[in-house]
Amino acid sequence: MANIIDGKRLALELREECAKRVSRLKESGVMPRLDVVMVGNDPASEQYVNSRLKDCADIGLLTETHILDENAPEQELTALLDALSANSAVHGILLQMPLPKHFDQDAVLAHITPEKDVDGLTISNAGALFTGREGFAPCTPSSIMHLIKSTGVPLKGKNAVVVGRSIVVGKPAAMLLLAEHATVTICHSRTVELAQHLKQADIVVAAVGVPGLIKGEMLKQGAIVVDAGINRVNGKTVGDVEFDSAENVAGYISPVPGGVGPVTRKILLANTLTAAERANGIR
Ligand code: NDP
């Protein structure tokens, strides 16, 4: 039976670490602050933002919320992002996605200075990840890496298969694994014989959005399996991995819910604190 990678426990540990970092910053006279920008009032986005604001308040991280009208001109949003980017009291900027259709998403994101892009969404931070420079990776792949590293298994030379190649999850997860010297294969919807790739994998990352796509019989004995998938099936949240069959084969497996999700939330806090530390020469 696989060891369960307990995302809730890891999230709690990260929360404690973040709370200590907030105290240290405040002792140095820095009030760490995350500004959240929302366009429109989509209920799902509102719920997402409120949970993030609660996480910040929980560790004493200051927040400021800016809500623009759904029909606001793009220039109003870019001017706000420019102002927040230039404001030294602001350390992190979270722009809630997706934007209403009339916005040019890439053009808007370019107005967030990369040093405050704690969600890792700018092209500049994607470039930093690709070239191994200092920056911010998106929160979900960072969370995936945190879960994988929590097993304590050395990653150097291991075969890793990432299923999914989106810009926010699959591709950056592959880059982060590569940076740890894993041999990385990226699979996607046109991959032929997914099971053959998975059978060779010491590490499997699922970031697809297809419930139960990856089954125990496809896995290598003892593999580390991290499931980022979030799917609703019959009123229940399930991942991309068929948990019951996979836990009989894997060495380590993250559950859904209670795996990647809770850690992802804390990564946003950790990134904001890193931004505040970097801006103030605190390492
Ligand atoms: P996308 O829809 O952007 O990407 C899905 C990827 O899966 C694509 O690369 C697609 O391939 C690939 N894919 C689809 N079907 C198959 C298949 N049958 N076999 C192999 N590959 C397939 O999704 P995201 O990357 O945004 O999200 C992935 C999952 O992670 C979702 O369930 C999402 O809800 C969840 N998620 C979880 C987060 C968390 O914090 N836990 C945060 C963000 C997302 P192709 O490129 O060829 O189309």
C-alpha cells in the first residue's frame, strides 16, 4: 500500500513557516502586502479570492482588494497594475483569471512587474523558469514539486512523466522536475500509448482534468504519483488518478481532495513573502 502524501499536513507546516516569515519581516520594519485585482463579480472568482484573503489574514499578511467593473476599459486595468507595480508598499499582485473576453490577457499581464508576479503568470517569469533564472513559477506546479520533495526520494536521474501540457500546470511542472535533474517526458491528448510511458515512470504528475484516466495497472511499482486533477463526479471531487487501484501499486500517492490543492494556497503566501524579502534585501 502506498504512503499517502498528506497535502493538508504539508499545508499546515507551510502556514507555520509563513507566519514566522511574516513576523521576521515585520521585525525588520517591512509590512508584507498582497494586492488582489478582480474584474467583474463572477461568484466562483469571488469565492476563490475570498479564500485567498482569508489565508493572508490568518498569517498577518496585509491585503488590499481592487474590484473593477466587468466593462471597465483595458486601460483602467493596466493603469492600476502599473501603479501597484510601482508602489513599494505592495509586494505581490494577484490578478484573478480569467479576464472578461474583451481584455487581451497577455497584454494585461505584461503590466505586472515580474518581481511581484507571485502567481507566476507573466511571460517574463515563464522565461525565468525556462532559463533557470530567479523568478516565480505558477503556484500549482510549485505545490506539485513540494509534494514530490516531501517524500525525501532523490529526484536526480529518475524518470518523470507529466500528463498534461498547459502553461499553468503541466509545462511548468516539467521544467521544475528538469531543474531537479529528472528525465522528463510530457504526455498530452495526442500521446500514443500513454500506459507505456507511465510504466517507465518513477514519478507521475497528473494534470489533465479527466477523472480516473490513470489506473493502477498503468503504473510502475513504487512510483511517486501526484494528482493535480480536480474533477466533479456525482457530486464528489476526484482526481485524474483512479486512487483505489493506484494506491496498491504506487510507493507514494497524493489524494484528491487533500493533496495538491491545500499546498497550492500556501505557495501563494510563501511567494508573496519571498517577493517582500527580495525587495528588502532579506534572504
Ligand atoms: P488544461 O485543460 O489547460 O490542460 C489539460 C491537459 O491535459 C492538456 O495538455 C491536454 O492535452 C491534456 N489531456 C487532455 N485529455 C488527455 C488524455 N486523455 N490523455 C492525456 N492528456 C490529456 O487543464 P489545466 O492544466 O489547467 O488543469 C489540469 C487539471 O488540474 C484540471 O483538472 C484542473 O482542474 C486541475 N488544476 C488543479 C489546480 C490545483 O491547485 N490542484 C490548479 C489548476 C488546475 P492537449 O494539450 O493535447 O489538449
